[in-house]
Amino acid sequence: MRRRRDIGDFPKAGVAVVVTLLASLHLLSAGAAHAQSSCSGPFLSGTNGPSTYVIEGCVWHHGGCSVEYGTMTLSPLDRSAQVERSYFCFDGIPPGEYRLSYSPQCNPAGCTGVQRVSVVDEDVYVVIGRSNCPGDCNADRKVNVQEVIRCVAQVLGEGSGCRLCDANGDYQVGVADLVVVVGSLLHGC
Ligand SMILES: [Ca+2]
Ligand SMILES: [Ca+2]
């Protein structure tokens, strides 16, 4: 008559193999939990090196991240990535201080500024804002004194790069633009 086989019937060597397999699975899962991400095209996937990280994000466009296409540049590493349907991704980034610049800087949805990014010990997700507010050079929808000073410098021919100093959209920055920029400072965007 056949009798029911219970755990006591397994050879000790078999039990040891099972324990070893379970321990291996645990180690593998623990390793996966600590694996870092990397980019596949403009998107996040896979694994990255042990001491480098990912900067990924999207470019805001009319209330969401969905329709932007362009190029994102990462300084000072001088790397660029395609922005597809608003999303971009850089991998293999060591800890440090970086700047993101987007091209085209301006479109009907607004202008982008230079976005500062700090990588310490984990991946970083960034939303690149857009703004139509006169003088809002960093596109955070606020104008501060430093941004007004930057626009004044452009009037004096001593600076460039902030398209939103041009409040009236005539591709020049003059006193009339400064009046509007100061209005953004005093009254908000
Ligand atoms: Ca601002
Ligand atoms: Ca102007």
C-alpha cells in the first residue's frame, strides 16, 4: 500500500538544495530592489551602474506632459537627448550639479528657462516648466529682482538668453518691456 510522503522523507541533501535556492532567490530579489534605472531611447528602463544615476522628466505643455518634441541639453556634460511626447532621459550621470536647457526654448505654450538639477544618491525626475509671464526667465511663474536685473542688462546690451524679457514680442528688449517686467515683479504673473 502506498503511503503519503511527507517532508520527513526528503533526503537531507535535497532540503539543503531547496534552502540554497530560496536563499539565492532572496539575494536576487534584494539585488533587484537596489538596481538603478537607465534609459531606453528617451524613456526609463533596465539597470544602470552602481554609482551613477538617471535624470529624466518631462516638458510641461498646456497643463500636461504630452505633446512636446525637441532636444534637451545637459551641461556641463554636454550631452543631449531627444524629447519625445514631452519625455526625456539621461543615464550614467555621476553625482553633481547640472543644468538642463530645452530647445526650442519658446513656443505658443510659453518659454522654458535653464533648470538646475542636483544629483546626490538617487535618480532625479524633473518637470521643465513653461511660462508666458514677462521677465520670468526661469519659467517658475514668478518674477524676482534678479530676473528684473537680468532684463535690465539685456536692455543695456550686457546680457542675453531670457526671451521673456521681451514682453511685447518684437524680438528686442527695451524700456517698454522693462515697465511690463517690473509690473510682473510688483503684481505677480
Ligand atoms: Ca521666475
Ligand atoms: Ca520688446
